[in-house]
Amino acid sequence: MSSVIDEVLVVGHHDPDTDAVCSALAYAAFYAWQTGETVVPCHLDELNRETAWLLDHLGLSPPRPIKDVYLRVRDVMMTHVPTLRPDQTLREGGLIMQDRGLDALPVVDPEGHLTAMLARGKLADRYLAELQLPRRVDLPLALLRRTLEAERVVGQDALVVRGRVCIATFSKAQVPKRVGLGDLVIVGDQPEMQAAAISAGAGCLVVTDGAPAQDDALAKAESSGVVILSTKKSGKAPSYRCG
């Protein structure tokens, strides 16, 4: 992104005398030579007769008259601001704000027309309201994968994940009691647990921290239509637990 600055204005004090006007002319010329930018000497209020006569006598163009030195929107606005689509996740919007140091993002329709604004404060309110996360999910696999920034190992994005969400902190013997049909199970580098969860009817495995999905689990998943996602190394699993 970039700020829009078409020109730099150099101005002296109110009720300018000859010194103020000549200083603006001299510094504008020096700054333009030094930076290569477009620099315009200006003056506030009316020129007095002495200054007007001197400029005319020397063949110099008078500075541009301006009414005030208040900043305009164009002086601080930014161009090339990233935009969001209505179907993107709040997490994606938050990551863009964090990466670009922005407090808000415009939301645009397919034609690029502004439809709304997403503010950082609204994200914070939403986050605080949802600290108590639901114990079940009903999400398209594509959205879940995008939110977790996970790689799809087995399964199709068109699928919908429905069921409870469990972190596999229990023993293999407890899997039949803890994992039900269609559940999403978050598991690490635990080969036996991966296969056991699929056998118990899990609909989706999220293998965390870059751990590999074991061959036995892959074979079972492909034959039974179970989804396996793999998150990046050092990723953190969401704080869900089965009831």
C-alpha cells in the first residue's frame, strides 16, 4: 500500500512578510533539488504591497495562495489496500490486518464494489464472545482446511465435516467410548490412535504439528471415506474436548 502524495507544499507564517515568502520560495527550490519531488511554495493570507512589488521587480512568480494548512483526506489516505470477499473467514481477515498493520479492511463484491468494512475492534468483540467454543462442527472441509492452514491428505473439499470435536489425549482403549460416528479427532504422532479413531467411526482426523499420517491410517481412511488433514509443524490444536 502507499500514501498518495502528489506534491509537497512549503509555506511560511500567517500575514506573510517578505522574509516568509522568500524563505518559502528558497526552501521549496532547495527541497525539490534535493529530493526530486514536486514542491510548491505557498503563502497564507494576502501578500503585502512590498512583497508583491519585489516579486514583480525580480520577475518571480508569486507563491500559490492557500487558505489553511489542515491535512486533507488525500494527504493521508492509502491506495492498493487489500480487500476481503464476504465468503472469506474472519481468521483470514485478521491475519491480513496483522500482517499489514491495518485496523480495518474493505469488503467488496465480485465486481469490486465496496459493500462493508471489517474493523479490528469487531474481530476482537467476536473473539471474546466465542471463547467458549462449541463442541460440535458442521463445516465444509474446504473451509476447515483453509482455517487450519492444513494440507488435505485424504478426502475431497466438497465433503462436509459433522460431529463432535475431540483431542486424542485418552488411551487407545478409551477410543470406542470417546469417538463416535463422524467425529473430528485431533491427534498427533500416534500411529495406533490414528487407526483406532478411524475404526471407531471418526469422520475426520486432524494430524497436528507436521506429524505423518501412518500407512495403516491412510489405508483405512481411503477405504472408509474418512478425511485426513495435516497441519503445519508447530501449529497449535484448537482447545476442543469431547463431553
